[in-house]
Amino acid sequence: MKQKQQPKKILLAHGGGGQLTDELIRRYFLPRFKNDVLAELTDSAKLNLDSGSICFTTDSYVVKPLFFNGGDIGKLAVCGTINDLAVAGSKPVALVLSLIIEEGFELDLLEKILDSIGKTAKANNVSIVGGDTKTVETGAADGIFINTAGVGVRFAESAFDKIRAGDKIILSGTIGDHGMTILSQREGIKFQSLLKSDCAALAELTSRLFNAKGVKFMRDPTRGGLAATLNEITKSTRLSIEINQADIPISPAVQAAADMLGLDVLNIANEGKFVAVISAKSTDKCLRICKGSKLGKKASVIGTVTETSDVPIVEMITRIGGRRIVPMPYGRELPRIC
Amino acid sequence: MKQKQQPKKILLAHGGGGQLTDELIRRYFLPRFKNDVLAELTDSAKLNLDSGSICFTTDSYVVKPLFFNGGDIGKLAVCGTINDLAVAGSKPVALVLSLIIEEGFELDLLEKILDSIGKTAKANNVSIVGGDTKTVETGAADGIFINTAGVGVRFAESAFDKIRAGDKIILSGTIGDHGMTILSQREGIKFQSLLKSDCAALAELTSRLFNAKGVKFMRDPTRGGLAATLNEITKSTRLSIEINQADIPISPAVQAAADMLGLDVLNIANEGKFVAVISAKSTDKCLRICKGSKLGKKASVIGTVTETSDVPIVEMITRIGGRRIVPMPYGRELPRIC
């Protein structure tokens, strides 16, 4: 058989399950993600977890552009899935990685993305234990889409039904950073260099909070932003929420970019923040834990869960003392933000 | 707020994490996949498995066309992931589902696909416990891509390192049916109505085989076909394999279609078959178990694992008594077959 030249771009055959798929796995994946489970190359990863009480989650990532200030699609795909496991009260253990790649995609871009995935996973003690690569013809996908599914071992409980009127709401830091960074880069806004995605893995901080007790529910306000997360809480608990605008941390550059594009920062995606609903008596303790951590140093108590006699709503006391309803965003603002 | 008309096509906002995403989940997903875990709508599904010894796998599905004789992308996405868990020696328990959908995709097609996913999952006692939906602009994806990741509880061991010279190879039925069905439909071959994908979930049959003991390794020969699976075995074990062409079941329509398109059926994808490596003394028993099952009634002992003094190879004794090497396919034959 003729010796084939090393391709520099993704070919359809890279997803064909033959020689080129095998080479992709052995040359590009295994060295970056090396661990005993992955090295077995069986159809499923075999894991021995401490317990059968697990969290299990999935997310696909279609962010555009693939590389942005503060991260890239690879880092995002690892952090996003770690965070979904973390806020649900589990310790993230293992991820599986599935790529859909357009024919002609540069292999050196793929390498950068895989480097980022490997580095982020390692930094967070999470193993990439399995994967899949599919290729599609040029024009049938936009570069690369990544799916990460994850498994974590549960050690705490985050549940809507633990939430009661009087509970406090902690936001772990500034909002809108991720969404405004992506959008500003896409729109070519001049001061985009001032913006940086908050893309980060929260598991260490969330585990310290859960272990301190008092946390009833936690969620990361990604697509739909803070507004969506708070509305999901009211919808599922039938309780209302009152928040104070003055207590919501927003960086000036994010606010300026949002104003310029006519967007409400409350609806903008975050990728390294959480909203935690906490019993009133544990609030100070939990806020201190947040503030003692790099990822939570701008944490703030932004509001309170309240009884409602009518339809539950999210209401915001504005800086000038007025009140406005914060609706569930429709969803149109920001396609391909993550 | 103005009452919005029900959209008939996927909008970008369906993936925006706001009202429309919520509606998609509550109207389209929850009723079809209903179970207590999913209904919680938390960031991660919470599972209580019998054991922490699990299998974990992922696959993305980009098959084209979306609907084909014998199945559709939804059925494929459930069966494929069940099979990866099953051949690894686990009982499939839960799947998470992630969709990437192109703006403008017909919602009634989505409903058909979700129906198929729900039906196939239910028939196989597997729960859809979580999910994610992303939307991309028209032209940024080809209709719909589906990722399913799955978790199963391990009860048996399938491992390359258990394989020894003298072990027998059982193939569970005819090969090439899935790949040739897809390709014939795409190429508009006249007798395509005679072809039908073998798309099926194998977990019940594989569990009976594993429980009968004697099974050392199992894999489903999907992309790359039987040739890829056998070559993966030789590569990982450093042993050779000898197979008999006359013993490999192939339906006449599949053979005719492959001949017409100049393809080798050994390289064509299957979606409801397995290759099992079995100790010689357990072969008859295992073959009987296969033949007693609907999905294994055409099972056949196709060859033997052999010692090698040199580079391990897959060798086929042809119908006329000659010998030829079965190489690892390059991978170019069949893009978007699954």
C-alpha cells in the first residue's frame, strides 16, 4: 500500500472508522488525554466510582468564534459540563468528548482545541475517558461542534423543592462577561479588548459551599443569563424573587457594550458564575467562602425569595428605587454563544 | 406582551435558553421522555445506580438521510449508544440527549425523531434523563445532529487482554445492511426497497451471552464494518485472525448493491450486529443462544484467533479456497453513515 502523506486538514475519512480515524485517535487524542481508561479503546469507558449515586449531564457547544478572549470552544466544553455537574452537588469525575467536524477544518486548529480541552480537564482533575469523531462534508457544519457529557459523584443536594420564602440569593460575581465578549468579537465592537469571557470551572468553590451547608439550590446562569435562571426558580418553586439592581455586579465594559447593542445584561450568558439559593442564617458564612475564592471574590447577596399570593415573578428594585419585573428572556438575543 | 404564534420551524431562539427553549422542553421533550429524573429539570440528572462500576460512552449521529428504511436518526442514536454500553458488558440504564438543530428545521420532523427516540428508549428500558438543544443559523448545520451519551451498570467484562489464540469469532448476523441501505438511498439505486438497515438494540442478547460465560470480548462493527473491528482486535492483541468467507452471512441485495457501487461489504457499517470473541469450548453454547434470538438467528462462527510470528493480520479464506489479507479500511467509503 502506498504511504499516505499526512493530511493538514480534516478529511471525511477521518470520521470513517478506518485507518484515518484510528490515526486521529492515536496521534491527536490519546497523547493529550492519556489515562488508563481511555487507552483501552473499548466501546465504552469503564469506571469504578465511589458510589452509584451520580450526576449525569450533556451539553453541545457551537460557539462562534471558536477562539475568544478568555477561552475557546474546548475550554468552554470542559468548564460548562463540569459546572453543570458541580452546581447539582456532585464532584465531576469523567467526561466523554464527541466532535462533529467539517471536512477541510485545519488540523492545527483542532490541535489547539484539543490542547485546551486536555489542559482544562487536567487542571480540574477530570478525565476524558471516551470519545467519538464524526466528519461531515464542507458546508454541512460550521467548523467544529463539540459535545461533552459528564459524570460526577453526588455528595450534596441541589433541589428546587428545598427553597423557601426568606432564603437569600447569592450571585458569585459579575454577569454578562461571556456573552458580551462573544458578541462584541462577532460584531467587531471597538473596545472588545476590554471584555473577557468568565469561562471557568466552578467545582472547587461549589464543593466548599455545599460542604458548608445551607445551600439549597445552585445553577449556573448560562444561556438566558441571570434573568432565565431566576425565572426558572420562580417557575419551579411557585415562589417570587426580589432582587436589588444595585447589588448585581456588572463590569463597566460589559455594561457599555450591552448599552451599545441595546441588550439587557440580565439576559446575557455567563460561563463561570453561579446563582445559589441559601438559607438566611447561612448567608454570611457562604458569602465569606465565596469572597475567599478567586472565582467568587465579587460575590454578592442580590436578593430574597418571597411568598406570592399570585403568579410568581422576579422583581427588581432599580437603582433609583423603582420596581420592574424581570421577564424570562425570549431567547433571541444571542445565538451560538456557547 | 403580545401572544406569540406557535412556530412551525426551529428558530434560533429555540436554543437561546429563554422562553422558547423552555417551551421546546415542556411541549416536545418532557411528554415523550417522561420520567421523574428528567422532570426535575436540574442542570444534571441525578441517578441512583446499583453500583459505581459503570460504563460511560458517547456518540454523535450525523446520518444522511435522516429517515431510512429500517430506522431514522433518532432510533439510530438510541440503539447505537445502547449497543456501545451492551457490548462492553454493561446493562444500559440512562441516556442524555443533545441536539444541534439548523434554523428553519421543520418542527414536525423533530417530533417524528423525538417520537422515535422515546419509543426506542422505552422498548429497551432506558431512560432519557437529560438533554441540551443548540440552534445554529441556516446553513451552519445540515438539518439536525444528535448526540447521545449513555451510562450502564457493569456486570461482565469485555477486554482485549482476555483474548487468546484458539478463541472463536461469532458474528451475530448478516453484514452491510445498514451502510448499504443508507448509501443506496442516497445514490438512488433502483432496488433500494430490498435493503433495510439492521438498526437495533442488542443489549438483551448480549446480556444473555455474557451471563452464559465464555465471552471474552465483544464489539459492534459500525463504521469501518467487520474489517475494522477484526483489525482493531489484531492490533490490540498482537494476535492474528483467520476468517472463512463462506461463513460470513451477507444478504443477496446487500451484496448486489455493494458490487454495483464497487464496495467491499466487509468495510460497510452495521448498526445491529456484534462480533464476539469466545473461548473455543463455549462456542456451541453461545451460538445456540444467538440463534435462539430474533437478532441473532443468522449468527455464525466466522473464524478463529491465531498465533502469529510476525505482524498480526486478518486473513480471509475465500470461497474458492484462496487467501487474502483483510486490511483496515482507510475510511473514505461512507461519510455520514451514522
